[in-house]
Amino acid sequence: MASHELTGPFPYPSHPLWKALARSPILLWRMGLEKVLGQVFALITVTGRKSGLSRRVVTEYCPYRGKLYIPAAYAPRAQWYRNLMADPRATVQTWQ
């Protein structure tokens, strides 16, 4: 299996600048823009598998028949996904 099949057409953000940019929606969410961001994005809080601390990520979601579906981009490499697989308890927040 080719590596791009696991991560899609874009490489996993490994540069610190790209990581900071990827985390910027969390700051915007905390600044009170959750009603705008929450229309398309969900704030997911999981427990760190090593640290035990709360970890947050903002990712898009798709509502379908009363349920939220969250596609996991970079799933095998995304830390939030690994944390969720280690401890499936999570909090998901949207604009509602």
C-alpha cells in the first residue's frame, strides 16, 4: 500500500509552522467563534494516551440522519486519532 493511500494526497503536517497553522482553529474557537466554526467543524477533546491530559483538535464533520460523522484525515498518524483509539471516551462540540 502506498503511503499516500493512508494520508490522502497531502502529506502529514510535520513542520512546526504547518502544525501551528493546523491548530489555529482551536484558538479561534476559544475566542468565541464557535458558532461560526461549529457549522462545519467540531472541537474534539480526548485524553492523551501517554500524558493523561486533555487534548483538543478541530476537524470537520458531516451530520447524517441525526449522527455526526467525523472523517479522520491522516488517521494512522494523527495524534488525536491514536489517543481516541487508546481511550474511546471523547467530547465533541459543534455550534449546537
